[in-house]
Amino acid sequence: MQEKALNWLDRLTKSARLTPKRILKIYTFVLFFAPLAYLLLLQLRAGAAKQTITDSIAASPATTVSIIVAAGDFLLGYLCWIDGGALLADRRQYMKFMKLQLWTQLIVGNWFCFLFAIFALRRGEDLPEESKVKPSQLLSLTYLIASLFVICFVFYVVLAFRAVKG
């Protein structure tokens, strides 16, 4: 069963011509522009309710937490855009980055990035083993944002328990 799923995943990524470089480019695009679209949506929603965006955000703790997640995603997208070449130069850094992204995007519910992290981990074998490129600052920041996402996940759980309790 696992073998069939992995074979299907490999066929899917190859037929879609998803190379590690292309996956990182799509991933960067989503991480950069999705938070901007989310903020635009919040602004439109606040405008429709004839509120300011800060009043709208202050009224909902879940929205506040999701904005923290969006800010982390935006920052990661921006840094991937600037420093993505260093990730692609070294398989070990790329795999660490994508493993962290896999788990952090899973806990905050970003399914698209979670799926692309899976694709990236499957296609990461195509990258060079090691290179003389200096370690990327992006990996350090990813650890910091991962811890922030874990804290946001705890906030989501606390908010869910409060909603159930009444």
C-alpha cells in the first residue's frame, strides 16, 4: 500500500514536471502572496461590516492567531524568494527546510503548502548531495517560525476548548 502511494506520488510529480526548483518557486509564490490575499479579504470583510480592520481583528482571537501565521508565512515566502538558491544548492538544507515546513504547515492547517512539502521531499533526491555554499539564514529563521507556529497551534487548541466549553 505504501509502495503504491509512493509510486503514484512519484508519477504525479514527474508528469507535472515538478523539479525541486519549480516546487520551491511555487511554494515561495504561495507563501508570499497567500497572506497578502488573506489580509485583503480581512480588509474587505471589515469594510463590509463598516469596521476598521483592527476592530475586526480584535473581535476574534482566532483571526488574530491566523494573522500571526500569515505573517510567518509571508516572511518565509520573502526569504525563500531572496535566498532560495542557497537551499537548492545543498540537498541536506533543502530537506531540513521542507521537513520543517511539512510539520509546521500541517499544524497550522495550510494544506496546499503541506502537499507541496511532500512533493518537495519526494523530489529532493534530484538535488546535489553537498556543496560549498554557506549555510542559509533561511533555515535558522525556519526554526524560529516553526516554534511560533507551534505556539499558534496551542492557541488554536485553547480557543477550540473554550468554544466547546461555552
